[in-house]
Amino acid sequence: MSAVVETVAAVREDLADRDGVLVAFSGGVDSSVVAALAHDALGEDAVACTAKSETLPAAELDDAVRVAEEIGIRHELVEFSELDSQEFVDNDEQRCYHCRSMRLGAMFDRARELGIDVVCDGTNASDAGEGHRPGLRAVEELDAYSPLLEHGIEKDEVRAIAREYDLSVADKPSMACLSSRIPTGLSVTEERLSRVEKAERLLRTWGFEQFRVRDHDGLARIEVGESELEAALDPDFVRAARDHIGDCGFDHVTLDLHGYRTGSVSPEDAEQGEDVVSDVFDADYPSAE
């Protein structure tokens, strides 16, 4: 028996001991694997639940609906607004904690309505070792159950399990919520979330797979994966990005030559994030002369 098969059997047996579970479901690979395992173990007693809010791109919501149908699990939606929380809007280094607390709180509310005691999330063993992750504190405080973390399943193993279940999201890149595109200390507003979503929708339409559009108070900083950087340097793309991403509501459009980096506006990089606009336009670069 392969290690993946053994791991799947262990998690499935664990979940089967529950009377029912509600899975906090984003449609990403982690929560999709948990949903598939829960549905496999519990059938109709497993429910996937997606939180719809301003920080969730419409394309991601569509993906969540599609993948839930693919798995065959019952799918519920809950709606709330993180923007109702001033702590979230202020966007300090605990933003992810405030967001996850509200999101999981909505999940527990729906679970109680359905008579379900256990709420699962997709935290895996790799997440726990990635440094500053305030959202994990919310998982602990609310006592959500993380079967992937509990069984020591890391990200590469999660993808292997997704392939075992033939899930279409097995190789889907990670996609954090839209507020992660806004530097710490810069208020999260509906306007900023909306223009980031529009800009990223364009990049997706143009065929990019791993990307972020960071919003530095009106300056769009485009990050793409290393393998896609050459395409982003093509003059046709440069013109399209300048014209159309600018039309999304940005004053300036830039390409980050470092490429895509997870958490490049996280608290440990907050100084860079907050000062990037002035850094770009006030720097004393050598001239061609």
C-alpha cells in the first residue's frame, strides 16, 4: 500500500468517526481534499461551505461551486462582509486573524443551524511552519479541526491526494484573499479590492497562472511566476497592462522584476510595502547620460 493510500485511509477513518462535519471550503486544493475525504467518509453528513464576501474573487466563488459539484458534496454559501470590522479595515499585522475569525465564525453559525458539531478547515502541516500566520490563531481559538495538519500532511502530499481523487484543482496555484494584495497599514476598502480583482481577472484572461496585483495606494505592482516573466516582458503585454490595468482604477502600473513572491506585503515586509510608491518615484537612479 502506498504512503498516499495509507494517509487517505487514516484521515477517512478519522472523519468517519464524526457524526457530521462542515468543511470551510474555498475551492482551493487544501479544502477540496478535505471535502473529498469528508464526503468519502460521511456521504450526506458532510457539507462544504463557502463564505462569500468582498475579499473573495468572483472567479474563485465560481470555482468553489464547480469543484463542490465535481466532488459531489452538498454545498452551502454564507455571506458576510469583512469591511464591517474596523479592525480588518485598518489592515494591521493581525488582518488575517480578524478575517479568519469572521470567516470561521460564519462557518460555525451555519454548522449550528445544520446540527453539525465539527467544522473542518484545510490547514496543512506546511502552513504551520511558514512563519507569520496569524490566521492559524483563529483556527485554534475557535477550535476548528484541521485533519491535514492533524495527520502531518504537507502541501506536496495534499496535491498527491488530490490526484488520487482526480480533482481538477490538484495543481491549482494557491490563491489568498484579495486583501492580501494591500500593504499592511493601508486601509482595506471596497474600491481597492474591486480594482485588484478586475486587474487579476485580466491577467487570468491573458493566460497567466501564478500572479498577484499588489495595490500600493493607486500603484499596481504586478507579480508573475518566474516561468511567466518572459511573457510579462513582451512589449505587447506591457502595452496591454499599461492601458487596461490602468483602466481598472490604478494611477500607475508596474511590473515587479522579482516575480511572484508569497506574502510580499506581509508584516515582515511592511516597510517595503508602505514605502514602495515613494521608493519607485523618488529614487535617484543613474541616467543614460
